[in-house]
Amino acid sequence: MTLAPFLDPSRALADLKELRALTENADGAQRLAFTPTWAKAREWLSEKMAELPVETHTDAAGNLWFTLPGDSEQSLIIGGHIDSVPNGGWLDGCLNVIAGVEIMRRIAAEYDNEPPVTVRLVDWADEEGARFGKSLFGSSAFSGNLDLEEARGLCDRNGISLPTAIAEYGIHFESVKDATRETKNAAAYLELHIEQGPVLLDLDLPLGVVLGTCGVERHAISFHGQAAHSGSTPMNRRKDAFLAAAKMAPEIYAITERHGGVCTIGSCHTEPGIVTSVVESCRLTLDQRHLSAPALAAMLAEAHAASERFAAEGNVTVTWERIWQIAPVPFHPQLIEFCDHAILETCGHSHRLPSGPLHDAAEVSRAGIPTVMMFVQSLHGISHNKIEDTREDHLLLCVQAFDALATQTMAWILAGKPEV
Amino acid sequence: MTLAPFLDPSRALADLKELRALTENADGAQRLAFTPTWAKAREWLSEKMAELPVETHTDAAGNLWFTLPGDSEQSLIIGGHIDSVPNGGWLDGCLNVIAGVEIMRRIAAEYDNEPPVTVRLVDWADEEGARFGKSLFGSSAFSGNLDLEEARGLCDRNGISLPTAIAEYGIHFESVKDATRETKNAAAYLELHIEQGPVLLDLDLPLGVVLGTCGVERHAISFHGQAAHSGSTPMNRRKDAFLAAAKMAPEIYAITERHGGVCTIGSCHTEPGIVTSVVESCRLTLDQRHLSAPALAAMLAEAHAASERFAAEGNVTVTWERIWQIAPVPFHPQLIEFCDHAILETCGHSHRLPSGPLHDAAEVSRAGIPTVMMFVQSLHGISHNKIEDTREDHLLLCVQAFDALATQTMAWILAGKPEV
């Protein structure tokens, strides 16, 4: 496909490099939310956007909005986050923002500053949650899902509370949910992101359509048996908590495979944990993910049943404790089709994949706004690391495909969002 | 079987209770070697033995010897250890010593202080090794197997070295191996001990013949894979160190079962050990035991092979590190027969079992002296704990059977130790 008139993906690439030089040190990106480097990045962004006839404001939760008013108040929102984890990659978050800048430029130029629908760019506040341990701050205030009680008590490692930290940036904690006002007239939401895994890399594809964000079930599983001397206790007398846990582990993975999800036993702790004693208690953590809520529920129920079975066989007991959970957020079927089409048009091959990690797009979707995400390949299959990278030709392709998606979505909004 | 003339097992029981009252507090027995309570216990023992016409001395390693000279210099040795672990049980160690006292009384009375062979009672110094982390101190000095280089550097938790601690009790560290002189004329060695496991309890038998002490292979097994995000890493891309270790564990136990040994995976440590990451490295400790050296070697080799197989299947690596090993020590076939016979005569049923834990008897046997042990049932199947206990009728039976064993062994020595 030839480039849309007025679009210049290489300009977005130059912008990315400019931001990188401004906010990165030898350890990686340092755009931690609610810090001076983050504020500097936002100032840089605002200067870029000042070249366009946009209305600019920060909402009650600190999300930064740029609005190019159109003939219709119905608005297409393009969103990302300029904040990064400490020592982060150069693309995670800001790629979407900067691609959005370029697409706003193209739309402004194409329609002589008067597009048929309103187009908005949002830089969400504190997507990463690296400082306070709670991600999606700004977008969950926007969606109304932010748990104020929980957020009020969060502190960073220096004991500074979240309300105190954001007050320094002009945000009044008790009013953050006023950001829900920004949902008015929101017709669709698009987000581009570097993939945080190796799926596209393994398939040798530049771009993919994200089907939604996976639901997560996170539990601690504790087996309890009896400590006994390793030399004097016959095998048939033992209540070995580790052995029961070890036997269960492959079955948990097999259950996951049957349902097409992912799961991880991330830690194993044994007590008393000495070479001369049978393990009395063994605690595993389990993280299960699936895009389908029924499949996730089945994975959990079957894992439960397996643990009970192996505990009974091993003459030990087992208890489960939920650490965290979140429901799957499937994206909008029509926008998924548009995204797939835009990718196919741009590079000839597409791929549909769920996102294991959460993104701001999940919160926007939970607010009832039709949403989709596009992923671009990550060279090492990783993010949240200074070696995070994407091939330059893929960066150019993703801006082009994302722009094509924006064009098709605008047309859909203009048509009253029909089922196509 | 009727009691041998002059033998009074109830006197041994009264002695046990007397020692218990003297050296136990609310947390259990406190006869830690090279401490005042241990010295008090030995003083009490010496007073008991002073009623008999015995020669008494402490050897170069602090082992306390009582010798009733006989017509022949060839000697029957009965041994035990009056030292206990801190907060230990009332029977572990001192049962053998006190049964020995009663048997010496019986022999002295029966032979009017002139038995046909010399009979010796030894209280080994620091069998438990609880203070310096090294068991069988006195008996390994006697056998010549004590590693002086290693022992010289041992310190307790207060930084006091073993040579300094034993000097307070008149033992010159550099001369401890002079204790090997005590092996002179040693014709046979007998030791009675409370079982430290539940084998006899499960069989509902009071007494058992110990076939020898198991060999031990103790290793750390480390699997190494790759840390990866639990949400964004597809299952087929993972190098999961925990999963490989978990799959191997049941196979290690199955190998043990095939060979009739025991094994224990006593600890499992995972890195980074967080709920959102695939395990990069997983370290297990493995303790394998068998009375047969070839069987133990086969268990180890097969476990090695299994670990390599599961590592390869899981796309991870595995390394082994030996923590400790000791060869099996089988006891003397003739004395095993005598012990079995004595038990059968005394209570109608016997049982042959290996000892997982080590005992002083293993060192005596390694010195080339025909050796056997007798076990008495432990009520809860445990030791090294203040709840350690044995039924009173079983305590009376064990003294009686052990005395019968001594009688038969003396006759065997007198006959020139023929193969029967």
C-alpha cells in the first residue's frame, strides 16, 4: 500500500529518537510518572502538539488531552502513555503517543484542520504504576474503575503517598474520578503498542491485532504435610508436601495447554527446607491467564481439582488463597476486523493474538467505548528493559498501518458505527 | 523366656528415670556434649559404675571406659552415648549406656567379678555433634576415621573452636587419635538404641535387628532456564527451571522405590521467585540412602540420568553438586543372627531393618570390629525431640534381649568367634 497523503512515518521515528535522547540515560528510559523527567517529556509532547490547532488540557486524573474538533462531536481517541518504568525501553508507551501525534498531523493537514469527526490524543497518567505498585491510574480514573480506597493508601518506597505525589503535579486526589467526564462523545479508542512478548518475532511478522487483554487468576497454593527425618522415615510413612506439589505442577501446565491459555508457577517455597527433612509445607504461586472468561474459570477449577487429587494421593492437605484476579477484556469485534484489514493492507500478513499484560486500552474498553490495539514486533521479545527494541522498518510500518486503522475507524464513526 | 539370673531390667528403668530427672528440663534432655550438664551425667554414670570392680578411664578422645577384666583379654564392648541434642529425648543415647550398666552388673554377679572374657562399657564422646555440626567425634577418633583437618576448624555458634571446647574437659585435640589404642583386643561390639523412625511402631513389634547403617549421597541439583514475563511469554517459548525440577521429582522417588532405598528432596528454592515470572533457576537438595553400596550408586546414577532427561525435555540445563556422602556400613552377619535369635527368644517376633541415621556402631564396625545394633520401638516414631518415648514394657524387654545377645556374643568370643 502506498503512504496516505500527508503522513510521514519517518517524522514519528525522528520524534521517538528526540524523546529518547531527552529522557534516557545509560540504564534506559527514565520517564517514571510524577517525576521531573516525566514532566519534561510531557512538556516536549505539548510543544510538538502546539504546532496543531488543538485544544489542550489535563483532566482531573492528570491525563493529558489534545483535541482537534471536528464537524461531529463524536470523537476518535488515540491513546498511549509517555511514562515508562525506571530503566525502561525506549518504545513502551511513547510509541503510541508519538504515532498519535503523526496521525493528528496527517488528519489536520488532510482536512485543513476541520476533520469530519473530532479526533483526540490522550497521554494517560501513570500507566506503569512502577512507583506506587498500581498500574493504569489515569485510565482507570477515566473509566471510573479506580478503587479510591485502595489508591489513597498507596505509598512509594520513600513513604510518600500517591495523593501527596500527584498533588505536586496539580492533581487533587479526591477529584480524580471527575476524569470520567472525558468519556463524553467518545466513539472509539485505538492504541498501538510494542508487543511485550515474542509471538510476532517467532512468526516473523511486523504487526498483529490484539484481541483483548487476558483475564488473570493469581493464587498461592499451600500443601501441608509432616516434617520427618530423611534417614529414618520409611517412604510409605511420609507426608511429603513438596512431592505432592511437584506431581501437581505438570498437570496444571497440561490443563492450561488443553484450554489454550498461559500459566506460570513462579515460586516454590519449602519448610523446613533442609536436606535432612521431608518437606512439611510447600507454597507455590500460580498465575493463570486466558482471554476467555469461561476458559479461565475452567482452568482454575481444574487446577483446584488437580491439587486436591494430588494432595489426597500424597496424604497431605492443600489450601488456596487468591492473590489477585481480573476479568478478561475482549476488544471490539468490528475494530478487530478493521485493525486486521489495516495490517493486511500495509504488510500483507496479519496475526491475531491476545495480550497477557494489561494496557490502558482495557480500561477504556471497560468504560464501554469500542476499543482495539495493534502490536508491533519486539526484537528481543521483551519490554521493561533498556534492550527493548523494534526494527526501524517495522516502526515505519506500524505508523502507516495504525494511520490506516484511524482512517477506517473515523469513517465508521461518521457512518454511525454500523455493524459491517 | 525367663529372665537371666541376676538381671534386673527394672533397675535399668529406674536408672533411666534418675538420669532424666537430673539432666532434663521442660524442653527435654540437655546433655549436650562438653557442657556442665553432660559432665554431671557422666559423673552420675561413674558413680553407678563405682559399685562394680571396674577399671575406669577416659581415653584420648574423651570416651569414658569401664572395664571388667575377664580370664581372656579378648573383650566384648557395649557402647552408647550419654550426650543428647539440646531439647532432646530422654532415651536417645543413654538407653544403651544404662542397659550396659545393668548387663555389667549381671555379668559381675554371675561370674563373681571374674567373667571368662573381658567386658567393657564405653560412653562415646559427642555422638550427636549438635554443637560443632560433626557427629561421631569420639567413636571416629577410636576408629581412626576422624578428619583432624576438618575437625580442627569447627566452631560453635559462639565462635568457640572444638579444640578449645574439648580442652576444657581435659582433651588435647592433637592427640585424640590415640584413642585408637582402645581397639586393642576388641572382639565384638553391641549397641542398643531407640529406633529413630516408625518402622517397629508400624509393625507393632518391640524390637528389631539393625542390619547396618545406610550409605548416604547428598547433592544439590540446580536447573537453569530463563526468566520471562508470565503474561506475555507463550508456553512453547519458555525455559522453565521449576517445571523441569517438578517433573523430575516423582521419577527420583520412583527410582528409589525400585531399589528399595529412601530419598528425600528436602528443599526447593526458586529464582527470581515472583508470581509474574517464569522461574529462571531452581535448586533442590536430594538425600539418598541405601544399605547396599551398589544399589545406592545405581540410585544416584539413575537420578542423574533422569535429571538430564527432564532438563533436555524442558530446554533447560542441570548441574549437580555433592554436599556429602558416606558409604554403607553393613553389620556382622553372625552378630545379626545372634541379635535376631535374642529378640525371638525374648518376645517371639523379630524384624531386620537398616538404620538411616548414623550411629557410633558404624565407626566401630569400620574399625574392623564385629558389630551389631538392636533397636527398640519409638512410640511416636521420632527422636531428637522431648516427646520421644518408649513403652515401659518395651524398655524392660530390650534390656532382657540385649543381655541375651551379650551372653551369646561372649560365648562366641570365648569359642574363638567361629562361623556358626
